[in-house]
Amino acid sequence: MPAARLIRPIALGVTLLLGGWLILAGPAQPSPAAPPQPSLHQIWPAVQVATQTATLDDGTRFTPALYLDPYTAVGVAPSPDGRAQRVLLRTGYETQQLASIDADHYPRFTGFTADAGTFFWVEATATTQQPLSYRLWRADTRGNPTVLTTDTGEGVFQGAEHDLVLHDGLLSWAATAGSRTEIRSIPTSGGPVTATAVDGSFELSAWPWLQTAAAARQSGRQELLDPATGRRTTVVKSAAETVDCSPTWCRSIVAAGTGGDTSYSVLHPDGTARHRVGGADTFAAVGNVALLDRFEVVLQTGTRSAFDSSHRLSLFDLTTLRLITVADDVDQVQAAGHFLWWSTGDRQRSTWHALDLAALTR
């Protein structure tokens, strides 16, 4: 919501002589108070939020990267001695190690995605002697971790929702190839990598769509492209807007400069159905735009700082156009697939909470 502005009431008298009568303007009536923001359980009384402590039995902190169900997550935790970063499968309070990479290789894990109990992720490493390199991994709920391929090209892996995309028995990702973009794919069971080149700079969106790559969006035309059919949708926006899109919805942010309100809206890529989400006290909580094509996940602070220590996590429901409180005093917020999860408490004693958004649509 926009920051409230203080308006001093000013007495205004208007005197008119008409037929010997003196007519004075009456005082302005106060605007009705906005209704309180409803909570998640007021709107969906039967919804369940799963909770787990963030601290594992070995004393390390687990950070989920993907939920398979409310109590099964794939995530990352350091080794107890801090010398490695691990990918773990956590079911309830039991954990299984899937990978461990020495910390001096500066490992980063991203692109987590899953289908029917099998999940995939990207491992990025680099050292002072070796350049950045990637490996794509596959595992399942029984463990069975394996490196699917190292043939990634110059992969575009930036922690976005669609770094890796599953479709038609394939795992696909985008890679930079000069002025072109390669859509690289490998069978989910393993095999050779195939590549299809597309003119321009793109990244993957919901399959089969591509969208203009993040760096190119800042300075030029922004569009969505289905390379199989050649269909293109030009994103309608003003020069002042920063816009991220799925094939169905876009998130628009317009910053008014120091001291000004920030306009935060969602709209269709063609510019229709624009809806204001909030202003200076409302921020996008995750990179994903409109999860399940319905829920925009936001943080509300009540201050003009995005770094305020007390954040309220809310959903903007695109079917009712209202904000709904999920939780107060949240710390980290993430989302993937149809799950939203967040932490409360401090980093020494924190709890993870997971919500299946699909349960809100049934």
C-alpha cells in the first residue's frame, strides 16, 4: 500500500448571498477505514502449514531449495566442520546426503526442479586455478545421486525459477552462444545433449516459452517467444518500468526516486488487466511471478525500507484482487513449483514453514 500522507485539515468557508440566505460549506466527511487485511486461515480455514526446525541433528542449518511434499525437501547445508557444502534430502527429521563439494571450490547449487519423485539441480564451482564450470545432477527419493552431464555450454543459471525445465522426458536449459541462445536438452534418464539455436538473447520461461534475458530487458525491447511455433508476444511497458514476466502475468515495478512512492503492479504481457499490488511498503518476496498463475508473493514492511527487520509475508490473490496475510516476522522466503516456504526466528534458532499453494485452489 502507498505510504500514508499527512493532510492537515483546512477550514474552508464559502459565503454566498442568494435570495438573502447565507450558505456555508459543511465539513468534509472522513473516508471510511479500509477493511483489515484477512489472514490465510480466515480465507482457507482448513489449510495446513508444515513446520520443521532449521537445525539438523549435526548442528548445521538446513536451507530448503525444493519441496516435494510438505515434509520432504531437497536443500543445502554446510558440513559440521564447514569444509564442504552438501545437498541433502530431508524427509521429516531424517536426512540423506546426495552430494558434498569442498568449500574451497565455492560451490553454488541452483535450478532445483522435480517430477514424479525424481529431481534435478545445477552445481556451479570455480577456483583460482579453474574457471566456472557446471554439472547437472539427478537423484530420487531413495537417493541414487548421479551426474547427468557436464556438457552445459555457457549455461544461463542465475537462480531463476526456470533455470532448468522438465518437459516431454527432457531436461532443458538456456546457454549463451554469441549473439544467439542455445536451448540445450538431455533425456532425464541420461544420454547425449542436443542444442537448438535461437537468434537473440533469451532465458527459459514456462515451457515452451522463452523471455528476453535479464540483461537485455534493461535496455531494449522485451518479448516472449515460442520457438516451436515462432509466436512472439511483445511485452507492453513504459520506459520507467522494470518488468519480469511469465507467459501469463508480468510484475511491474516503477521507482519514483528518492522519497517517492514505488508503484508495484501485475498485468498481462499485452498490458491488459493491470492491478496495483502496493507501494513503498510492499516488495516482491520471490523471483517467481504469480505462482500457479494466481498468487503474487509479497513482503510488507510498514516502513520505507526493504530491509526492515519485521516483514509480513502476504499473497496477492489475482482472483479476488486482495492481499492476504500468510505470516508475520518472517526472515527468508523462497518458492518453487507450487510450494511457498519461509523461516521465522533468528539464524541460530529458526523454523521453516511450508505451504502447498495448490491446496488453496481446490
